[in-house]
Amino acid sequence: MDKPYDNRAWLLVLPVLAIVAFSAVIPLMTVVNYSVQDTFGNNQFFWNGTGWFRELLDPSTDLGGRVFDSLWRNLAFSAIILAIEVPLGIAVALAMPRHGWKVAATLVLMAMPLLVPWNVVGTIWQVFARADIGLLGYAINRLGIDYNYVADPLDAWITIIVMDVWHWTSLVALLCYAGLKSIPDAYYQAARIDGASRWAVFRYIQLPKMRRVLIIAVLLRFMDSFMIYTEPFVVTGGGPGNSTTFLSIELVKLALGQFDLGKAAAMSIVYNLIVLAVCWVFYTVMTNLDVERRRLPADR
Amino acid sequence: MARIELSNLAHSYTPGASEPGDFALKAMNLTWRQGGAYALLGPSGCGKTTLLNIISGLLTPSHGQVLFDGRDVTGLPTEQRNIAQVFQFPVVYDTMTVRENLAFPLRNRGMAGKAADRRVREIAELLDLSGELDRKARGLTADAKQKISLGRGLVRPDVAAILFDEPLTVIDPQLKWELRSKLKALHRALDVTMIYVTHDQTEALTFADTVMVMYDGSVVQAGRPDELFERPDHTFVGYFIGSPGMNVLPAEIEGSRARVGGGTIELSRSYDVPSGRRIEIGVRPEFASLAPPGEGLAATVERIDDLGRARLARLRLGGHPFAASVPEALADIGTAAGVVLERAQVHVYADGKRLEGRA
């Protein structure tokens, strides 16, 4: 089958190219430009070649050390919140009502945290968890547990993780709920006829039907947590010490704090490549699932 | 293995219902004997599936009791009733292989090892699934998936009854015949009660020993296929079974004479007709034949359908549509014609229910 070719199609594509050039390509190229130069202010730039990249990827240098430390912290953070939010989200979705007015009430309640802006979430928890005046922090201390997220790195981590779980578990739960709702009643009836246990129903009916939405949930939560900035910045400012300094916080410190445009540009390119790589992996996994599905004749 | 009885059973989906219209199932007493092959036949929305779900325990009836071998199981959940049920649309466990799917009901009941394996292979053999036992169920066609669902219903050796809820809807016609005869053969081999729900009369009549015709929440007649055909107890049965259905005409009855559409016919029995009720006569097209004008009841011919094997006349008789068979000897006929009814096959109905006449 021959596809028709018509060069006038370019006319339709060009406006998009122009917009994307100004919104993405040109800014990105200025970053590439910075990443191969050093600057001492006053708009004086000196060629540095791949110098920043080599330093950045070598953990023994100061810059490389900072980048890798924040990268590991960030990966650990993403892993922990995924390990909590995914099972918790599934559990919440399973417990949500399926019929009646309670459905609407639950959905609204669940959507509430998702509607709060990031910096407000940060501020809420910054105050809520303060050991001196915060309701949560004060209560924990009154229980005899020494808790202070400003001074103790572990407390700071716990605070940020609990905050993220509070903010985002709803998203996972709502996605899973949508997956659960798509299961026809006949499946549950057949399972009862087959004498399946509650666990077997979950393992062989609910989990397989939730698989696709779960992949989306994991992707969204990973991407979001991997570029988290506002909430830890508001709550801990990356501290105590550097204990909650994630990649984006480190990047902002470099670019706007120290005004090391070259280093920051190089780091943001590497950061961007990591994000793209992860996206690509997820995209491949998801499209492979689709291919597998499409191969089935008359699937219902 | 069990005899299933329904005692004063009724069901309403709205709690506290009192109007007859609120009931999806109207009060009924029914018995299914152990080992019978039954069909529940009726149009969509007549309560077939509701009745089936009550027997299997997926639904608890709002009134009355369900008894298995005399034991009250009304409050027992499905899992404890030992019932198998196959649904209209295929339900398979996607992540399992065909073999695991078939073994699932056995495994959940603690049957494992060689015995379970042998049983799975037997059922797979029967349903032509042997070659696909180790494939993932996810990748199969709708036909194959429904065969798996059937297989999961059939695999348990000790069930009280197997219920089929229009199980062959998604199967293509060729395979439908094959599967239906397999089910029938299986019924003979297993001596298990089977209840088969369908809205397709051919399916019901070929599968079952006893066909129960449901209409608007009640079973209006239960009987052998030939009984349903020859002596419909209810005008609905006459209309629903047979193609085309029974002719039903308003009539006035006096003893053994009936006035229909301006003419009078002799009946084989005489009737005492209760007053104030809707009186009709019913006669199947097979027992009414077209005749030259002047014979029998006067009618006008609207068209003649050639069905290949036979010809069927579409008439109007006293303003009502009427179907009659056309004798082979009868040549082309004009608009005006007569209809001759086979006397013994004319039934009298009062408010839809058949009256027994006196000889």
C-alpha cells in the first residue's frame, strides 16, 4: 500500500515546530551552551569543553560527590514512597465503597489532598510537625518520643515521607479504584462459585485487572518523586545538613545559590537524560503490554 | 447430587415490596428432581437469571425457602452449596494457564494431585481443550474462553447441580450445536441435575427433558417439549414456543361451539366459561390449513411465505392476524379464502390460562 505524499503537509507542521523551538528547543540549547563553558560573571564566558560533565560523573570530585549523594538520596526517597504508596493505595481502593452516595463522598475526600498546591502542602506540614508549636510534633514529643525534624536527619526523612504519602496515596488509590470498577460482577460471582478465597480473588482477579493502571501509577509517582522540590524545600530546606537535599534542590543551589551556570547546566542535562531514560523504559514496558493485548483475537 | 425444591419462593429487589409489580419473581413452588435436564425458557427480563442466582446462592430470596434434598439452604452462601454455575459471558483467570483455570475450583476445595489432574484432562478432552492446556488463558478466543468457563463448571465431580446462564450466547453457531450435544451427553454420563437458562426455544427444546417457560416472574408451564407444543397452558407459551407462534383469537364460547371472527366452529370438548373474563381460542398454524373460500372460517390472504419445506399463509381473520399452513394440493388462491382448524387442537383460554373442557 502506497502512502500518499504531499509536501503541503509541512505547512501544517511548521507552526508547531516554531512554537516548540521557542518553548523547548532554544532554551534547551542555551543550557547545552552553558554546560560547555565557565563564567565568572559580567557576561564573560570561557570554553570548558566536557570538563563539567567529567567532573560531574566522577564521585571523587566535590561536584560529582554532591550530585551522586543527592541522586542516591532521591532514588532512596522514590523507592520508599513507592513501596508505601502502592500497597497502601491498593488497600485503600479495595476498601472504598462501590455503590451508593458513599462513592461520591469518598471520591471527593480522596481528591482533596491532590488539589492542595505543593508549597501549601509543605507549609502545612512544616507547621504541623514542628516540635514546639505543631500539633503533630508537639504531641509526639509529649508521648515521650524525641522528635525534631529540624535537628534529626531520620526525623526529617520520616516527616517528608509521611507528607508525600499523605499527599499522593490518593492518586494511586483513585487509579486502582478505576481499575477495580472495570471488573464485571460476573468475575466475582464466578469466583464465589469456584470457591475462591478472598486472597485468591485479589491475586487472580483484582490484581491482574489493576496491572495496567498500576503501571501508570508507578510511572507518575516515580517521575513526580524524582523531581520533587517544593515540599522538602519548604519543610526542611534540604537539611539538616544535606540529609534531605534531593537532585532538584542541589541543582537550584548550584544554579541560583552559587551561580555556577556551567556546572548547573551540565547537571540539568544529566538529570534530564536520567528522566528520559526512565520514561523510555516505562514507555517500552507499557507499549509491550499493549502489543501483547492487541495480539489476542476477539479479546473481551 | 440433590433434589432442589423451592418453597413459596418469591423475590423482590425493592425491600418491603407488596405490589405484584414489584416482584421480579412471583411466589412459586417448584421441584427439580435429581439428575434431570431442565431448561428455563423465557424472554429477557422474565426472571430466569434471578431464579438461577437464587438457586446458586448469589442472591438471597426476599421470601420463601430453597431446599436441597429437604435441607434448608436459603441462608447458605454460594461456597457452601456445592453448586456450579456458568455465566453468559466468559470468565477466565487471565494470569493462569488453561490447566490452572480448570483446576481452580478443585484446588479451592482441597482436591489436588493425580485425581484432580485426571479430572482436568478428562474435561479438557471433552471440550477439545487438550492441546491448549498449557497456554495462558489470556490469549485465547472468546469461544475458547467460554469453553474454559464451561469446563470450570463441569470439572467438580460432586456438585448438586450445574446451572447454565445462557452459556452459548458468545459461541458461534456451528460450535454451539456441538457444545450443546456435548452437554447433553455429559448429562447422561454424569447423572447430575442441569438447569439451562435460555431465551432460545431451539436450545431449550433440544437440551432439556423438562422445559419451564417463564413469563413475567412466574413459571407458566413446565413439561416435556411435545406437551408445551401441543397443549400450551398459557397463551404466552403458545406464542413463545413454535415458529411462528400459536394463533390467539378472541372468541365467544357456548358449550362446545365457539364464535370466532364472524364464523362458528365446533370444539372437541365443551366448556363452562366463567363470565367477565377475557376468552380466547388458540390454535397453532400447523393445525390450521388454508382452504378454498366457503370452507371453514372466512379469512383474507395477505401473503404466502414460502419456507422451502412448506408454505405458510399470513391471513387476517375477523380483523386479527392469523397464520395457517397451506396444503400442497392447494393451488394459487385469491384474496378470499377459508381456514379449516383441526378440532382437537383448538384450545380455549380464559385470561391467558387454558381451560380444561368436558368430554
